[in-house]
Amino acid sequence: QVQLVESGGGLVQPGGSLRLSCVASGSIGSIYTMGWYRQAPGKQRELVARAISSGRTDYAESVKGRFTISRDNGKNTVYLQMNSLKPEDTAVYYCSLGAPPTYWGQGTQVTVSS
């Protein structure tokens, strides 16, 4: 079974930074796209960023210029560097595998608050 494990979430002040990490393991097959989604209470899960194996990346408009997704294909690992965090970034962040996503991590809480 495929397993995705996120880490790096936590509490940070507005304007601060966090880096999320996700490691994929198991029988991944020919699934190459990895990404990050987030879901705040009462809201739908939304795409934050995604990266395909070629290096192409996509970002939600709300995070462009602040977040950077990167990956290490050899390690089946994807990262999300989050800078200039805002309270509205508060959400559970989920790692994903596949396009559209087929597998999900358990989620890691990111809270941006003073």
C-alpha cells in the first residue's frame, strides 16, 4: 500500500515561515505528480501547489510568491516552503500523490496566529 507521511506543521506567527515535508512509500507505480492541498474548518479542500516529475509547478493564486514546492524524485519526497504566512493560511495541509490525487497523507496542522 502507498503511504504518505507529512511533517513540519505547527504554530507560527504571521509573517513567519514553515517547511512541510512529505515522504511517499510503497508501490507508487507510474504516478509522478505530488502536491499539497489544504482544508480549513468549514471550507473545501483546495489545491495549494503541485509538482510533476519534469519540474513544472502550479500554485494557487493566494500563495504565489510566498510558497515554493520542490521535490526529490529519488526519495519520493515533496516539500512546501511557506514564507510570509498569513492567518488565512491556517488549515490542515495534506500531501497528495497522483494527478488527480489518488493517495493522501494524514494531514498536518498549520496554524498562523499571534
